[in-house]
Amino acid sequence: MIPESSHPARWWHPLEDGRIQCDLCPRDCRLHEGQRGACFVRKMETGRMILTTYGRSSGFCVDPIEKKPLNHFYPGTPVFSFGTAGCNLACKFCQNWDISKSRDMDRLMDQAGPEEIARAARHMGCKSVAYTYNDPVIFAEYALDTARACRAAGLMNVAVTAGYIHPEPRREFFAQMDAANVDLKGFTDDFYVKYCGARLQPVLDTLVYLVRETSVWVELTTLIIPTLNDSDDELKRLSDWVLQHLGPDVPLHFSAFHPDYKMRDLPAPPATTLRRARAIALAAGLHHVYLGNIHDAEGDTTYCPGCQAPLIVRDWYDIRTYHLSPDGHCPHCGHEIAGRFQAFDKAFGPRRIPVALGNTPAPGPS
């Protein structure tokens, strides 16, 4: 058994009644001595706030970047991925609930400091490191220290997040990130309150901040849940908002829900529902709309907004053909494709390689 971490946490202040308030996310948890926040990993201990998961992970893997999902951030490259435990949302449909809702801290049996993670990612030939599996906002101190070590090692940083964070820590957190996939879980406040235990507006504020005030490359994911967030009206309003506030070039991924956690009574949506969502978003004027958790060649492929030529043809996470120039231009009409690109040689492919730090295996065959 690994002892619980007691790393000092940031973004909190004392209250007059002896409690402390967490200032990291809009939950504003107020804690008594020994009490944990809603995320379960931030705790009041001896009058201060600590992060109980610093240096402890639920596992390390090398994934294709498309799995995050990021389709316009150095396509075909491997990304070193890890997370911890806990979450500051309470989504009844959580697809990673065994990690994000874990209350068994002893499951975090993989230990690694920031520099060790950076070394392992470089050893494995990764382009970037992703803070994922659970929301990195709640382990921000660990994520930020690791992100700085990764940048020093020439690696890029990717956040996979719900974007539920206060403005002050948001500025510092995303200053160390190069890309983010943000979950936009629905497009009504009622949905967020009832099914996520959160509010919609802070997420929208994060998205606008990222796109308008930072250089972070941003893509969005909306999990399509039958009868809850899949109406034509909601999908149209979501797409119109993205177009108006973020612009047509921010990629939007519609991903298929599967019954899990506290929402096992609803079926997975049929492929026709996701294709309908994609058609609505494209008709609204978005240039890059993708489908996830279903097999759909058209919904996997990157098309040129100028001439509609297929530029990156994918099969799930596998790139079959790649026709972009190294600086991201269409070879047919010269249109610039929004994103971060480089000279393309050979894709990492759909593999997923578990990594045990301290016994890092050599990269497998391509």
C-alpha cells in the first residue's frame, strides 16, 4: 500500500469559522478539518489544503493523439497519457467512472514525479504528454509541475478536461498547455445541473477564454445521449454558439454514449443520430465535425473547407492517407487548415501501449 500524498495545494483561502474554501473551481467547496472536496482529492489537513494524489497515477499509456480526441494537433503522433483519480463534476453518465469516481486511493499504485514522466515520454518517442482519464483541473499542481518538466524536455502538453475552473487558476493552468480537448457535455444549464452537478456558463467562459485569449489549440467533444442532449434544436443552438463565439475552424467531435455508471437505462445512440448531429453542425457553418465511438469513415476524415477534398482519411484512430502540406495547407486549392501540423512520415497507428515507469519498455514496432 502506498501512503496517501500530502502535497501542499494552491488556490484556497481560510474562512472566519475555521474552515477553508477551495478557489480552484466553481464548486467553491468549504471544508472542515479532515474533510475532502467534491473532487475527493483536495482535502483540509492541519488547517491547510493538500492534494492527496500528487505523484500518484491510475496508469500510464502511450496512445494515438486522435484518441484524446485531437484530430488537428500533430495527427498521427503518439502521446504519453496519464491521470489520477477523482473529478469535480458528478456526471451520471461518466464513461471513465472507475477512475474519476474512485474512492479507493490505493488503486493509484503507479508513482512518478514530473521529471520521470518527461523522461519516459521522450524515451517512448512521444510528441506530447496528455493529462487525461480524469480531469487534470483537480490535480493542477501535479499537472503543472509535469507540464513544466515536459516543456523543458521539448515535449508539448495536452489537457483533456471539462473546463470547469475559476479564471485565476485557469490562466496559470492553460499557460502551460499547448492543446486541449474540452467536453461540452450539453447545451442547457438544466442538463449540467441535473446530470453533471455543475453549471454550463463556466464551461462556455473557459472555451471563449481559450480560443480568444490564448494560443492553446482547442477541440470540443459532446457525448450524444439519447433523449437528453440530442434534439435538433439543442444541437443547432450548440453549433450556432460554437460558430459565433469560437469560429468555424474549431473542430467539434460528437461521440456516442454507452450505458455506464448511473445511467444504464438508456441505450447507446444509433449511428444515424450522430450523423444527424454532424449534418446539423456542418449546415450551421462549422468546418470540421467528427464522429467518435462509431465506425464512420466520413465522420473520421478531415476535409478541406475550400475544395472539400479528403485530406486526412482515418479509420478509427488509424490514418490511412495523409495529403496535407507540412505547414497545413491543402495541396489542391492551397486553403490553410486550422490546427498544428508538421511533416508527416508514418502514423503511430491505433496501438495503445501500457507503460510501467521505472521499467519503461522500448518502443514497439510500428
